Amino acid sequence: MLPDNPELGERVEAFVARFGRVQDALGNKLIPTYLAASGETPATFIENLDRAERLGLIADAQKWMDISQLRNQMVHEYVSNPVALASALNAAHGFIPNLAEVVQWLRERAGS
């Protein structure tokens, strides 16, 4: 499918890359930075998610683990399995509101 439609292939690649960058920036950079600024000691990814959930920064730490696993799946496995790619893209699209909620939460606390 994608080899026959280069424009669609570029759009899919762009979405996967952007989704991955946003998830990585939030989960691996901004959440630990927020925790540190709040007097917490950032720890492992999972521990940071658990603490962020307790603080109300994210609604569901497990969902964030799912988002991270999905990002990894899309980045590493999509080339060989178009059915898995379609499923992953649909799931990623469904997670966009979760990412946007965290961005909004952080913006409100940063005063912007």
C-alpha cells in the first residue's frame, strides 16, 4: 500500500515521527523536569509516571506505558507489517487527547 502511494507514506512517516517526538518529550523530558521543579526526585520512567498520576499531571500511568510501547512498535515494526501499522496508527490517533491534556496541564502551571 505505502510503496504505491509515496504521498501517503510520507504523511504516515511524519505522523509516526511527530507522535514519537511528542511522547518522548513529554514522558522522558518534561514530566521529569516538572517533578524536579516540584521538589520531587525524578526516577525511572515508570516511577515518574506513577508520581505524575498521583499529582494529577496524567490521568492513567498505564495508559502512558501503552503510549510508549505503541511508539516503539510504530518506530520499529511498522515497515514489515502493514496491518500492524494500521492498527498502531489508529491507536496512536486515539492517544492524541492524552498527550494534549498533559501539554495543557503544564502550560497552565507555567503561566502561558
